[in-house]
Amino acid sequence: MPTKRIYIDSRFRLPGGTDSDFRYALKTPIEIPRGTIGWIDGVVISHSFNTVIQGHNDRLFVREVYGASYHDRGLTIPAGDYNGYSLASTSEALLNIGTSLPQVWTVTFESGMLTFANGTPAASGGGYVLPREIVESPNFQPVWGHMTTPAPPPLSLDADASRLIGNLRAPAIAVNSVQSFTPAWIDLLPYHQLFLQSHWRSDVSGPAWGEHHREKDCRHGKSLRFNCRSFVDANGPNRVGSAAINAALLSARCGGELGRHARPFY
């Protein structure tokens, strides 16, 4: 029976390659019909992203109200790896740098959640750690940054740490001497879904559908080469060249000569 599927592990690649560009030698020869083509139809990679990525999930939205003054702040969390405790201490430090409130902010971590607190008297005001949804709402008054000098950094499509701190849809709760604020569980994964973008027009990953041609590396008993440096996340064209490919799955269609209108086999 002709070979239909080959499992490849980059840890056992031939010398000289990398986790994302390597050659793999088959332990035993395989039999495939003439004209067979192959493509990667599944891949498993290790999670090798920082918890906080610059320009992606690094912005906290904070409004401080004291008396009749409003101070809107866009705080940028430094890129890097965090756990719950280091995220709490970093957030606390950022909140206290340049705060307009008379009392200090404290941020603690317990049971997977952050708690924001401030001792400013409730009669005088307090602080708000806001989700992006509220900041962008046309009903949010006064408008974000309208009464703050200098104005906070402009809103972007990506820079948003609301999911990171578990504050996606929470209502605006004043943090003061009367109450603290505890959003939902933190989320330390910057990406939740990845898409594989193969090099369709190169001699490495194969041509575009409808333009099939024979691959030299898919012959009987030869080594197979993979180049998977174009992993693209769901939110933009961020490439992950260093992500290790733990297992690449290659499926080969078996049959005769493939014409111009050949379709992939599932």
C-alpha cells in the first residue's frame, strides 16, 4: 500500500538545519507513485512568545478622577515574560509613576486574578482601570483624553492589555478608599490561534493549487525539506521565525501524472 502520510519531527533533523528550515532523512525507503505531490497539512509548534509583546497587548487604560480634574493615562507594560506576581508588581509601579491621585496604587495577585486598590477618599474621586470597550464607546464621557494635558497615547488597533489582565467587559468601577477592583482571570497567552502561510510559489513548500509540478525532494528514498518560517498570527503579519516545529505532518497524494486542474487530496 502506497505511503499516504509521513510524520516529521524537527528535533531529529539532519545536521546543519534549524527548527524552521531543515532536512529530514527517512529511515526506510518509501514507495510512492510517479507524479506524487506532497504538502504540510498540520503542524504543532511550541509556545515561544513573550507574555507581553510590544504594540500588541501592552497598553493599560486608566482614568484618575480627583475633584473636578480628569487624568487619562495609557500605560505601556514593558515587553517580556510575566507570571501573575511579576505582572502585578509591574502594573503597580506603572500606576504610581505620574499618578494624579493623592494615595498610592497597590496591585496584588491571588487565585489567578489581579486586584487594584487605592486609598483616595471616595468623596474626592478615585481611579478606573478600563477595558478597551469602554474607552472606545461614544457614551464614555468625558471623551478619552479630552481633558488630559498632555493627551495620552493615541488608541491603536492592537495595543491593548485588557485581555492580559482579564478586563474585557467589566463595568467602570471606581477604585478608592471604599472599594477595590478585581477583574476576571489573567490571560498570559498573547496569541490564541495561528495560521500557516506556506511559500506556495517556491520549490520548498510547493506551488499554488492549480499549478502543481513535480517536487525533486518527494522522490523515492530522498530526504524531504521543509521551510516553515512564515507563521502568521490572526491579528497581523507578525512572523515567528524562531518557533520550533515539534511535529510537521506531511500528506502525499498518490496517483498518476497530475494535470493543471489537480486538486488537493483530503
